[in-house]
Amino acid sequence: MPRTHIGLERLLADPPPWLAGQRLGLLCNPASVGPGFRHARQLVDQRFPGRLRVLFSPQHGFHAEKQDNMIESGDLVDPLLGLPVFSLYGATRVPTREMFADLDVLVVDLQDVGTRVYTFVTTLSYCMETARDCGKRVLVLDRPNPVGGDCVEGGLLRPEWASFVGRYPLPMRHGLTVAELARLFNGRFGIGCELEVVPMSGWTRRMRFPETGLPWVAPSPNLPTPDSALVYPGQVLWEGTNVSEGRGTTQPFELFGAPYLDVAAVAADLPPDLLEGAVLRPVAFEPTAGKWQGRCCRGFQIHVTDPQRLRPYRLTLGLLRAIVRRHPGEFAWRPPPYEYEFEKLPIDLLLGDADLRRRLEALEPIAELERSWATERDEFVRMAREVTLY
């Protein structure tokens, strides 16, 4: 089966002439692998000897060892190459001028997961701003959107709810690759850095990750499989509640539940059309960490049966509404802090709109919610065509 060739491969095979002699930095993590599972820093160092000077890591750390939000990682020295590694989820989340002093070009090779709240793209935006202010260039090596580029779900984030889990007015499932997002940030959202991208070859917008022929390397500890990434655009919402999103199990985001959950009642409240492309299988699980640690949770596992038809954001909103209805005394919104916001409700940051949370509390049908944001979603899709590469 033909496979997708990522931007990293294409850079190594045919580097642009302007890159000659430039000092390089690399924003990466363990999922930044190329052929033969070799890491990007090794491949870049081999292809451009002596020119890779500094490394940067996003949330979860250079080794993706940190589990949850607001668990910081420190700076370190890469034991393989002896290069400094600056953490962009530690003492600062915004790179400083000093961090950029020894580079001319920041190369970005990160596996995004197609969901607005995934913080890697926020880190990318901050790097682009620092590069602009320092007169440095940014080179983004593209990788697949694992949940596809042919479907957009949700309304746009409201400016008053911007945070580290969403800076710009994107839908929850945005349908763009990391390089396309960089182009959007740079143009439409006004960063204005000197930006270059290396597109993929062999990727189409209807592809889900298994169709690319590429190996899945977890970009963060709780997205261990392509299926966990497929459901993440909806299942991440449980982070704003007292329902376990499956952290502390072997199937985070695919599993969810709580000790108080009436599984049959919740299932009965779910409109059948929300289950397109998935089956909910009742389960019990006991998290070893996180919410309800050591307690038996009743809930479901989401089994993806048709990735093309699955609408994970719609599905989780329906589940959330059903749990709010069936468990008014036991269900609760998680209190702050969350991702360095100490006053706003985490669910409002995740949803990007406190009014949406209030409408869920009022048990408004999911179909009505979708109709209310259809126009702005369609406008976003039209705007995004300005930056699409495939």
C-alpha cells in the first residue's frame, strides 16, 4: 500500500536552498520520528552536521513522560546529542529571546491530533511570535491530521474563553494539519512571522491515520492508539467534569465513567443518530491514577466501527447531556485551576463558550446546538480553504 511521506522525509531528501548554512533549532517530542523509527533530531543532525544547536519540547516533556495538565517539565541536556533542551511547558510556556539566540531557523516537527484544545499548536503559535520578534524563520514540517481533514465539528471558540487550550477561534475538530494551522495563525490571525512549510506527499483529507501507512507513536501519554485520537475531539470534555476520561487505565479517552453512573439510563437517553460509526459497550474499570483512583467506575468503552461516519464531538456532547440529566445530584463540573487558568471553569475553556455549558445544563437537544453553530462552522471551512495544502 502506498504510504504518506511526511514533511520531515521531504526536507531530508530535498532541503530548500535558503536553508544552507543556517543554524537550526528543533521543536519536537517522541512522536517526531521518521523512517525506521529514527527520531527527527538524529536525522536532522545527520543531514545537516553541526547545524542543529538547540531543542525545544512541548507539554508532557521531551520524553512525553508527564501525564496531566500543569505537570511541568524542566530544561535538560539531550543525552544523545548533548544539546540543550528548553521546556516550553515549565518555567515558561512562551520561548524567550535568549532561547532563540543560537538559531536562525526553528524547525517544527510535531504530531498534532486535530483538536483545538491540544496544546502543541498553542506552543507553535507562541514560537512563531517569538521568531517574528527576533527576526528568525520558522519551518513547519507537516504531518497528518489523524482524525482526517474532511470533517469539522463544533462552534468557534469565543475570544473571552481563549487560554492555553485554545488561543484562536477554531472549532473543536478543525480539520487542518499542523502546517495548515501555522499558515492560518500567521495570516488570518496576524502573527506575521517569516514562515515556511514542507508539505506531505500522498496524504488526502479523507484519510484517517491507519490509512497513511505510517507508524503511530503516542504524541502524549494518554493517546496511545489511533482510536484514542479518533474519539479525543469529544472525549477530552470529560476533563472538565468529575467523570473519569479513562486516565489511569490502558485505554484513556476510549473508556469513561464514574462510580455513580447508571449505564442503562444514560444509554437510553442517547439519540441513535449520535452513535453513527461507534458502539458503546458497558464496562467497569478501576483507575490506577487520576479521578476516582482505586474506585470502581461504571461507564462505557467507545468502539469505533466506522471512522468516516464517527462524529466524536457530537457523541460526547450527547453523553454529557444524558449524564447531566440522569445524575443532577452526583455529576459536577471540575473546579479550576486548569491549564494555568485559576478562575474560569475548565469546561468553559474546553468548550470555548460558557453559554454552551449553560445550554447543556438546560438539556437543549444536541441537534439544536449543532444548528446554532452551523453558519460559523461553514464560514470557518471557507476561510480555511485559503491555507489548505491538500
